[in-house]
Amino acid sequence: MADLITKWATEVAESELAAELPRRWAHTQGVAERATEVRGLLGEHSALLVAAATLHDIGYAPRLAVTGFHPLDGARFLRDEHGADERLVRLVANHSFALLEAEERGLRDELASEFPLLEEPLLVDALVYCDMTTTPDGARTSAPERIAEIISRYGADSVVGRFIRRAAPEILSSVERVEAALAAQPR
């Protein structure tokens, strides 16, 4: 079953991103690779983490960009076109503190009512860790470097720049919690 969801997620993400957005596809593959590396922290939820990591940026696909806010567009696509698992859809909708960006865009109520946050802190933190330790090209990076790269790419005063600066403390805390959990694992 776990292999089926990750295989399905990879097929969906590749079909939507690889040809049209190759750099986004490279990032997606890197995030999925990080998820595979930390899956031991999640036990029975490891396949859900890998699937969410693989699908987290699906909403950037041009044909899916309805609102222009990729977490919301991606979650709606997964729910409406694929009938995806509710927990998976909620993880995609809320990845990397998307609620703060939704607020910047005037979409907070819409996102929060349609896709409530999951009450599974380690799973949510693990997805933040995977996304925020992966460059746009799929390579490994630190969370502070990733935050700086996002600000540099979008501009400090852009919607994304404002969001990422607001979210930075929460992102760094999530990454620290995952790194601590990884360090505590028996070798």
C-alpha cells in the first residue's frame, strides 16, 4: 500500500511538473528524497510524508494555477480530480506555513475552512524540513540559506518575501525539531 501511494504521487507530480516546470520538478524530487531520508521518524505515516513531499508544489503546474496560490490550487486539484486522501490534501494545502502566505494573499479564511491544519506536529514539521532544506534545483541546503534564497528570488517586499520573513522563525523551529528527532534516533 505504501509503495502504491508514493508511486501514484510520483506519476501525478511528474506528469504535471516535469515537462512544463523542470526546475520545480527538480526541487520536488529533492524534497521527496529528503522525505525518504527522514521517513524513519514517521513510522506508519512515512508513505504519507513521501507522497506529500512529492506533491507539495503540484499547484504550480500552469493548468492547475487557478488562484495563483500553489498550496490551495494543488490541494483542490488533488481532492477534486484525484479524490486523494484528506490528510495528504491537507498537508499539501498547508505545507511550510502556507496559512501565513494565504493571509498575505487574502485567502486565509478560504484555506483554513477548506483545508484545516493537521494536528500531527511531527508529520507537519517533517514536511517543512524536507521543503526548507532543499534548493530550487533539488540539492540539499540549510533552512537559513533556503529562506535567504527565497527572499532573494522573490524580493523582500513581495507577497512571498513578506510571508517567508514572517514564517522564518516557525520554519527554523520546525527544522530544529526534526533535526533533534533525527539526532536522537538510534544508529
